Amino acid sequence: MYIVILAGGSGTRFWPLSRTSRPKQLISITGDRTMLQRTVERVLPLKPKRILIVTNHLQADETSRQVSSYDTIPIDVISEPMAKNTAPAIGLAATIIAAHDPKGTMAVLPADHFIRDEEALLQTISLSAKSAANGYLVTLGIMPTRPETGYGYIEADMELRGDGPFPVVRFVEKPAFETALSYLQAGNFFWNSGMFLWRADVILEEIKTYIPELGQALAKINFNSDVWELSDLKSQVEVMFKNLTSVSIDYGVMEKSTRVQVVPVEMGWSDVGSWSAIPEVVEANNDGNFLINTGDYVAINSKNCVVYGDKQTIATVGVDDLIVVSTPEALLVCHRDAAQDVKKVVEELTARGATATIL
Amino acid sequence: MYIVILAGGSGTRFWPLSRTSRPKQLISITGDRTMLQRTVERVLPLKPKRILIVTNHLQADETSRQVSSYDTIPIDVISEPMAKNTAPAIGLAATIIAAHDPKGTMAVLPADHFIRDEEALLQTISLSAKSAANGYLVTLGIMPTRPETGYGYIEADMELRGDGPFPVVRFVEKPAFETALSYLQAGNFFWNSGMFLWRADVILEEIKTYIPELGQALAKINFNSDVWELSDLKSQVEVMFKNLTSVSIDYGVMEKSTRVQVVPVEMGWSDVGSWSAIPEVVEANNDGNFLINTGDYVAINSKNCVVYGDKQTIATVGVDDLIVVSTPEALLVCHRDAAQDVKKVVEELTARGATATIL
């Protein structure tokens, strides 16, 4: 098995901890290792043949640096010349794998998700491997725990089989609240986690069918089966990416293919989409606040606060439901319900011409 | 005229900007100079003979350092061996002045008050000087602007004279809200500002009458009329202070003396009692937030926040009525209605054995 880690994300939702040059997967939100490092470590017990990390050229160096100490499994960092969403990234990785091992199974995992029960993930991947080897596109479906309206859902046909994989009835994008509630109650709807298992040749075939533009572009590139990196194909890939349409593998392939299956999994998953998701991934302290990497912290009549600090002593007094993130360069104080507006801070600072140390 | 500045205050209500070793008067809350420096500069146009600053031994060095550049008027720093409230501090200063100039008039001013209209203060002091020379204890009464329940009030008999000084009917300590409201409406009640004008010999006489313990102790000390500092009397003063009862000049003398007058003054005064008083002394910016010494600041859906920072970029998102104070060592995030609880943070940190750099 091959592991493909999608680590090309950029984003400002974790400002000021994340920066343009240091997106979520490259920072440590919940512990001493970065989310990318935790993603790599999580799959090491599977003993994959190789791990391919697809990222973009701005983050390639830092990405390589962060995984340089894992020497039990060969790790390749594939640097995209520009971000074109997940289908080109996955297509590129599948093409490289197929050049060496056409029927090789690849598990695709985002680099910036939190998984509490890592054993459950590994069992689910093992459970799905046979379906993948048999030519199915297997997607991991997260058991929903709330009527979340921000995720995509996968409806499974669970009539026939026990643990799955189950045939997929349909994909539903971000539903309305009442719909989400009915999905939660129905029991056969799962969150689309963006984690997949399939054979390299099968996904390339499906890409050729449903995203012919991408399929043809990938087919034109002659990967050298002696190496696992782009090396002398870099300029060729650059031209290819420039002409590609941005498209996700979900929209481009999964929602259209007839070979899709879903395996439900309960693993304490969170995509840690913003600071307001921290309570999903960090235990509350005795006061009911959520501390990350904080030095001395004093809470006076204060609860449900997410507090990130380092060397500063931090005190919150008479405030609830706040996000407080202090770094040497920048400080964020944000209501937990307004975490989606953190990106506006970065937009405003960008408009003011702030320097890269802040952005 | 002599100016006596009471600069012995300690306190934690402006933590983390103020520290035990750096109380409110020694920090800059509203501009580039400290409150002590602003107090000194404010009275320079009066061309006083001398300025005596009474502080305690812990802050004497920093106090001297902060006033060392004012060389047009002689400034003496009188270091109390311990804090015993305002009556001993004022008695000590009066004794030193009386040793040189018994009938000299002294204006007593706190070192940590904010005054927007400094011209009004100077005019009021000039207006009061004749009454003081005639043997009255003149107190400056602030025109109330709200039914404040945290201050003492002075009731004036305003039947007879135009601008004052007026005879004082009585002093009232922190009234209930309804009472405070009736005072505000009555028009002859003023906030007790802790600013006074009197002759050195007169206040000493009144101290002798109403606080005999203090009067006798002061009378025993033979001040050398060649110098203005305690110099070789230090150990004598130390013994004397050790045996004194703590008492305020208001409670000890003003509430009992029959020679008290009040001069009303409207001068944009604030005692800047806590972080929640900042909106009284700082103009709101366009977003309706109150910035002190802040570097880059971004407010997204955020108003009525008091923000103190330095080099950090600070952003508030979706929050109102917060106090955010960030120093390199410590960060405070506090609701404006909970500013009185800031001292609990210092208590908690003290209990944890925090170092002096934090306290």
C-alpha cells in the first residue's frame, strides 16, 4: 500500500498561529508535533511501501524538513507548481505510483485532520483494502455526531452488508439544518472526510472518464519509473498545471463514478476547521477552558475559552467563549461564534500592506 | 506656594501594565509620559517654590529618576519608610515645609489622576490660594457627571457666594445609587478629589487637634531647616512611622475640622481607578474602540474595547466591551464590567509563587 498525504492547503483561519508560509498542516495546534507530522506517524504502523506528500512549491522545503526524521519508510515530497484543488494533486500522485506499480493501492489522507482514535483509522483502512484491490473507489465516511451544515454527506445503501464497505447512493453538499438533522437521525448518512482508498490505475481510469482534460494531461507525462520525484519533469508539470481547471476529486470523480463505496468509521475525527473547533480536539481543564501550549494561565470567572500562548502569562477575567491566541508578533481575541471572521483580519492586514511576519 | 504630590500608591488594578514595583503613577497609561510626570508638568506654570513628592522607599529611586529632568523648580522626593495612608504623608510634608516657611501655602495633589483641562486646575488653585492663606482648608470638589457610587461626596453651602470657595456642610462616603442620583440633581454635591490647599502651619495645627497621636509624633522631629530631605532623620522617621496608625487626611481631619471649604471645579477629571476608566481619558477611534500605545490594530465587528499593546499586531473579532492589555510578560483579557477583579489575577499569581517580573 501507498499513502498519499494531501498537504497543499493554505489558509488563514488559524491566524495568527498559521501564516501564509506556515499553513495549518505545518503548525502544531494540539501538541508538540505538527498536524503533518502526526498524519505521517499515524500511518507508519501500516508499513506502507512509500509515503507521497503532495504540497505546493511555497511549502515544499518546510514540508520536507518536517518529515526528514522519519526514516523507516521512504517519503517523497511532490511539489505542485500551483494549487488546482484535489483532483490534479491526486492524479499526479496516482500517475507517479502507477509508473512503478500500476495496481498499487493508495490511501489518500489530508494532512490537517485530527483523529483521536488512530487505531480505528488503521482498522478501517485495512478493512477497505480488499474493496480497493477489487477496483472500488472507497471513501471513509465519518459517523456524524451533530447536524453539521458545513460538511458534505454521503448516503450509504446499508441494506445488504454488515460493516461495509457499502454502495454509495449519493453525495450531498452542505445541507440545510433540518436536512442535516434528518441525516443524523437516518443513520445511513456519513460526513465526507476526504479520505479515500483505491488502486492507482483505477483512479486514473476514472479521472480519464470523468475529468478527461486532466486524464489526458496526466497521460502525456512520461514519469521515469526509476525515481519517485518530479525531478526533470518539473517544467513539464508546470505547463500542465497552468492549463488545468481547478477541480476537487469529490466533484470531479466521486459524485459521478459508479464504483464508489463508503466505509463508516467512528474515530474522534475533526477537520479542525477553525479556532472554534479546538474544543473538539483538546480536553477542557478544570475551569472549563481549553488550553493549548499555554504557559501560566489564570481564569477568573471565565469559561469555555480557547487560549493559546507561549511564554506570556495569560489571564482571562469575566469572559466566556473567547478565543485568545497570542504569538510574539500578533494577538487575536475573537468570540468563538465569530471564528469564521478571522480571515477578515488577514484581509485587512493585507490591505494595509502588513509584512510577511504578520501574514 | 509649595506643591506636595502624593505618589506613594501601590496597586494592582492596572495589571499587567502596573506591577508592584511600578504602580499606576509610575506608568504611562494615556500617553508618552507617566502619570507622575504629567502631574509635575501640570503645575510647573504655577512656578511653585518647590515640589515635594511623597512616595515610599520601594518606589523612591524610580520616582527620582522620572522627575530628574525637570530642572526649573527644585523637586524633593520624600521617602516614607512604610505606607500609613495620606495623613502621615501630608503631615510629614507639612512639617518639612513649616521648618522653612511656616505660613507657606501647600497644594496637595495625587500623582495618579487624569485632568483633561489643566488650565481649569491652575485657575482653581489660584482662586483658592487666598482662602488657604486666610487659614482655611480648601478642598477641590469635582462637578459630578454621573451618579457614581464609588466616590466620596462633599456637600457645599452655596447660598452666599458666587464661585466659591464655599463652606462645607458635610462629607459623605460612597453613597447608595439613589442617594448619588439625588446628589447629582441637587447641584451642591461634589466628588472629593483628594486635592487640597492650605497653609503648612494650619494643617499641622488641625492634625494636632484631630489626630493628636500624629501631631505629637511630627512635633518631636527636629527638621533641619537647611535641607529639604529626610537625610539624617531617616531612622527617626522610620521609628515614628512604625508606631503610627494608618489614617486618611479626609477621615482624620477634613470630616472633623470646622475650617473646611470647597471650590467646585470642572476639569475633565478622572482618578483612572481601573482599566474600565480608560474611556474617560482616551478618545474613541473611528470603530468606537479605545486604543493606548497600540501598534497595528484591527477590529472586526468589535467596539467599546480598551486595547493596550506595543509591538504586537492586535486583532479583536466579534467582541465588545473587552479590555485587552498585552505586555511582553503577561496578557490580560477582561470584560469591562469585571475590571475590579483584575486584582484577583495578581492574588492568584502571588499564591502560585509567580516571579516579580509578572507581579
